[in-house]
Amino acid sequence: MSNSERMKLRIEMERKELNRLAQRYGLRHKRVIHQSVLLDGLLNKYNKFTDVRRKQPIA
């Protein structure tokens, strides 16, 4: 499994957790906010990773 695929799986897992927490506690709860920040960080990391890969020369 590639790094990109692993990152996607982790993002999806954390997104599901965010949805679960939001349903249980509401959007303003500290656990939900913490999970949202964590997910944002993973998404930023993934975007940076994929952007770097696109900019690499082919040859």
C-alpha cells in the first residue's frame, strides 16, 4: 500500500470519528473541535504531499 493510500485511509477514519463525535456531543464540544483540528492537519499534509508529487519532473 502506498503512502498516499495510507493517508487516504487515515483521513477517512478520522473523518468518520469526527462525524461520530459531532453527532454525540454537538459541533462546539472540545472533543469535536480537537478532532476537526486533527483532521485539518491530516488534510493539509495530504494536500502538500500530493502537490509535491505533481510538481516533480517526469524524466
